[in-house]
Amino acid sequence: MDWKNLLNTTRLMTPEYPERPGRPMYMQDIDRITFSAPFRRLANKTQVHPLYDNDHIHHRLIHSVEVSSVGRTLGMEVGQWLVDEKGLSDGERDKISGVVQAACLAHDIGNPPFGHSGEAAIGRWFEERFDAPKGIVADLAARDRQEFKTFEGNAQGFRILSRKEMYADEGGMRLSLSVLGAFAKYPATANISAKPPQTYCGLKKFGLFENDAALFAQAAQALGLPEMQAGTGTWWKRHPLVFLMEAADDICYNIMDLEDAFTCGDVPFGQARDLMMTLFARSNREYSYKSEAAEIAHMRARAVGGAIAACVEAFKENYDTLMDGTFSSGLIEVSAKAEEFARIKQVARERIFNAPRKTELEVFGRNVIYKTLDGLIPLFHDLSKTWKIDDLSSYHQQLARALGLHVEGLDNAYDALHALTDFVSGMTDRYAVKVSEMLYSR
């Protein structure tokens, strides 16, 4: 792969759009994402702790902003190394930093309510319906079922960015091709990732719905991403900047989840402090802290800095394989801090993700999503009879209006069920609770 192609700032579906002096494309992309409704809704979506009352606990929007900050720094430091060692220009360094920042800002934009448990709930609901399909569910072709059974927020994110937000079905936000490339952690469809043709980090999940793959193909060709063939279709090797975006996410969720766990009382002060201290070099300077929370905040800041340095070195050490598409790990996992992060992840599994309150609310969230899907699917069964909104029952017309459910123009089961998941995955945690209560109030 070549940086001249990888940093292509042509806009999706608007190649004639000019880049203005003093306002580079990546900065416009950052602004488009920041001011979008799906990004704003992340303020009421779960990061780790659903429906938590403590305002100091992270939600998806704050997490995304922090990831973008770390990603910007990773991009700048790697970009400077490329200037010094590989002959890139200062402008290309800035472009790398900006592209990574934009991709990081959008990295969770497709996540449904209640975090990964919500994602799993949507998939499980569809899987149960496919066991005994009826109505519109039975009309969906078998080849199209996998992406619903394993519903994936990454694929929903690409759908939002490239199709649903701003210019609907005409390029979406019309982001730079380089940003879309750096966003796509899993450049494959569900049928390919379900039976991966080889072991590769970009095939652990899927990041493209079948009807969005053609849009990504346009970007991938312009970016020069290696195109691979499988029996079930085409997939691509990752853009090298994906690994910086992924590293920024890994750094933030590991370290900030630990800080949140201390705030919630799930991890004691000493354990949280000691785990963070393994990520950075000690100094002889003495610090005084007003509280344990202030000390943890300082440890967190230094831990982030240490993790960034480790990931930058990992990128340098693996540069050749990153550029030929054969690198297949995370930068954290091959960095000098791999063991330290492994210990943090182990504590997260034992003390954070299995915390009683979190588990209780995940069960609650799963039932909210099930109730919402159960309450909405009859509308889509009704619609599929003639595909005419005027033929819907009066209740279903009223329900569509009440929820602002966009069902006009639908004429097939595949698009209709995606309209259903667009709505459900787009809900915030609290709005999902409100909708489920409205649908089942007596």
C-alpha cells in the first residue's frame, strides 16, 4: 500500500468537491461527524455501565471524544516518524493525524443502546425469529440472514456514515475516502466473516452489510487496499490507519474503564492505581493529592501517555507488514505493554464486566430491546402485504407517526428489516426504555 493512495481525501460520491485552503477535508469530516444526530445520541448510550446515575461515569460520546484525542496524538507521532524516516511531507503528517482523529470520533457511531449486550440482543432476537420464520421474516432470503443474526455495530456505523445521515442513499455524510478506510476495522460482509477464508484480524467480525459493500469497494479501490476473494464474495485488507484507530480505542476503554470501576466501587483504589502505574515509567518527583480520585486521575493521564508511546513504537516495528497487509494483530498486543494490558483486561473480566449491577441492567436492557422489536415487527408484517403505507392499519400508521419511523419507499424484506434495525439501534438507552413502555403499556 502507498500513502499517496491511502491518504486520498476525495469525498464519497462527490469527487468534484474541492478542498479549501485552511480547511482540509479531514477537518470538515470531523465537523460533520461532531454535529450529526447519531453522534449526539451517543451521550445517552452505554459505554460499560447502563443507565448509571453517576455523572462521572463514561458514556459513548465522552468515550468517543477521548478516543479521538488519543488517536490524533497517535497519528501525529506516527506521521512525524514517517516524515523523518519515509519522506512524507508535513502536510501528509497532519493529514494522517486528522484522518485518524475523524475515524476515532466515529468509531462507535453505529452502536445500539445498552452497549455490546444490546448488540447481542438484536442478533439473538433475529436468530430466534429465523428458527420459525413467518411474515416479513420468512420473506428474507437465506443468504441475507447472517448479518441480522449477528447484528454488528461496526457495519451499522458504516451504514450511517455512508448512506443514512445527511445525504440519504447519496453518500451519507460524504466523508473522505481515507476516513472511511481508517474507520473500517472489519472490511468484510457477514457471510465472509462467518466462515473466514483465512485467519486475519479484519475477519473477526464484519463491518459491511451486503447492500453497503459496493460503496466500500469504491473507497477501497481508490485507497489501494488489497482486495481478496472468498467463495462468498470480496473482502479487503485493513487500511494501516485502522490499527491506530483501534489502538486509541483499546487504550481508552482499558484505562478509563478501570477509572470508572474505581469510581463505582467495583475495583479498589490500590488495585486501580497499581495497574495504571505499570503503563508508564516512574519518576522521582513527589506529588501530593487531595483525594484518591485525584490520584487516580493523575495515574490515568500518565498511563495514557505511556500506552501511546508503546503503540507508536509497535507501529514502527511492524511497519512493513502493516503496509503489505499481512499484519494481523492489535498494536497493544504486540507492544512492550502487552502483558500489562492483559492484566488490566483480566481484572475487567473478573471485577467490572461481571459486576452485579451491570449484569442486572444488561438483562433489563436485553428485555427492553426484545419488547421493542416484538412491538414493532407487526407493523412491518403489515407493510409487507402491499408495501403501501396507506394500506397499513390505522394503529400502525399512528405508531409510525408517533415514533417517526421511516417506512416510506420500502418495497422488500431486506430493506424493511434494515429500517427496523436502523430505528432500534439508533435509540438511546433511555428512549429505548420509553418506547418499550409505550408499546406495552396497558
